[in-house]
Amino acid sequence: MTVRIEKSGAVWTIVHSRYEEARNAMDPESADVLVEAMNRFDSDHDASVAVLWGEGGAFCAGWDLKYASTLGDRERFDEEIAQALAFPQGAAPAPRGPLGPTRLELSKPVIAAVEGPAVAGGMELALWCDIRVMSQDAYFGVYCRRWGIPLLDGGSVRLPRVVGQGRALEIILTGRKVPADEALRIGMCEKVVAPGTAREAAEAMAREIARFPQAAVRADRRTVHETHGLPLREAMRREWHNGVEAHWQEGADGAGCFSSGLGRGGDFERI
């Protein structure tokens, strides 16, 4: 099995393990299994935060080009890829992306733990995650630029939202390497840690998030995703709707805990 789940309380680490074959490049079977794992995480009542990690020292080297090289015949491409992955009409859920979960809209946070290369579709997979923790020797890059393969997993949509249009275009069009220190500087990742410790750091962050009341965590996350690009008034309306719903689930009880003395003086260890 190329994907496995390792659980520690409310934190699930979803491990992609295909390093020996292709530096964790994604083939259709792995993509399907990864989608299944993410959907299991999202639907499990006891799971709060997921960490996505590539075993063996590579986050993901993108789409498996050995597989992609077999799709040169346009008729076969249309049959195996376009029909399987094309967006349906209406409100039907989007299909999986070539890299798996890149079109899923989960209700819970996912943190990417990036070691080594996260390039081409691997970069897109990391951008799909809510937060990225990178080791000092990890890197991003649109390496598929060299082979005439476009971005199909949201990279040309999400990267401009993260770093701005001009910088995103420069990274996308040149296909150059983006090392971890630059990624941190431009907002492409949120934390850089020592080599070999990205998973550990991501799991520590996940535990910190998971210990909070989760209705408010998910409401605020949902608002950030839903309001991007909306006019201010509509965005504020959406925030209010999401926040009030979470308040009735948890907020009143939480305020009562504070009134009883918890959290005074900045001591939040017992919440």
C-alpha cells in the first residue's frame, strides 16, 4: 500500500510512501488511495487535524512521468484522463485531481510536512494544504515546465493567492527552484525547521490546533477559504454566519470557562 494512516489521538499523519519507485511521484492508484484517506479523515468524528508527509525524504516529485509518457495518444488521453477528471456540470462534487485530493474541499485543516522536493504537482499538493512546514533543504518548483506539462492541480490558481500574481507568474513561467528560506520569506510556507524534522514539527503544530474547541477552528478556517475575493460586506456576512453557528456550539461554554478562572494571566495549558 502506497498510502497509510498513523493516528495519534486527534492528529492523523497520512503517509505517502512511494519513494523507492519514483521519489513519491503520484500515479493513479496512489492518488485514489490518498483521496480515500483524506475523506476518511474528514468524516471521522475523532480526527481534528491531518499531517501529509512523504516518506523517504521527498514530499512528492509530482505526477509520475513514466505513467504520463504512456498517454501520448490523444484518444487514450481523453478516455483515461479527461473523462475521469473533467469537472461535471452543476453542483456535483469535483472529481479528484491528478495528484489526488487537490480538488477536495475538506472541513478540517491539513498541514503539509515537506522534506526534499515538492515539485510540479507535488508543489500543487502542498499548496492545497492549509499550512506548509518545510525542512531547510526542502524546495518547491514548477519542474514540469521542462517537459511541457501544465499545472492541473490548482497551482496556477492557489499560488497567486498565496504570493501575489507577479511573483507567482515568475515562479510558474521560469520553473525555477524555490528553496525553503525563500518560500518562508514570500509566504509560500509558514515554518522552516531543521532537515529531517518537518514531520515532527508539523505534528506538534497539529496537536496545538487539535487541543482547541474544534467548531470555532473549523468555522474560522471555512471563512478564510470561503471569503477569498469576495466584496467586504459579503465576506463579513459570511464570517458572521460561520462564527455565530460555532458560538452556539462551543462559545458560550468557553466563555463560562474563562469566567471561572481558566486562562487568566495567559496560562492556557489547562484549556
